[in-house]
Amino acid sequence: GSGIAPIAFDNTDLVNGILTINHQAGQKYVSVTIYDNNDKEIDALVVLVDTANCYVDLNPWVSITGTWHAVITL
């Protein structure tokens, strides 16, 4: 599928451990892949909200360090 440019984020972008992504993909069912600051894929809970938004629960990692990335694929 086609993708959207990776979205960089860090701990300051989380609210109570949740990252909200406004992807504006125009469709609800997108694939979200999260990579940590060492470029390792993280198996996080992703909730698809609507055709423009989703959120990722990063609470299991407590406080993330460095810059992480989210990749949205249609």
C-alpha cells in the first residue's frame, strides 16, 4: 500500500501515555507501525478512531526516550 511520511514524536507528544495521530488518510482502516529510538518495531495497541485520526497506547513503555516514529500505511 501507499504510505504517509513517518511522523516523529517524543515523550512530550504523549498525553497520559497516549499518542494521538491526525493522519488525514481519508480512510479509517490504516496500518500503524511504531518504531522506537533504536529503529526497532514496537508492538503497541493502536485504536482507529475515524478517517483522519487514531491513537497509540504507549503506557507499557512508561516514559519513552529519544525520538520515535509512527508510519501510517494505507
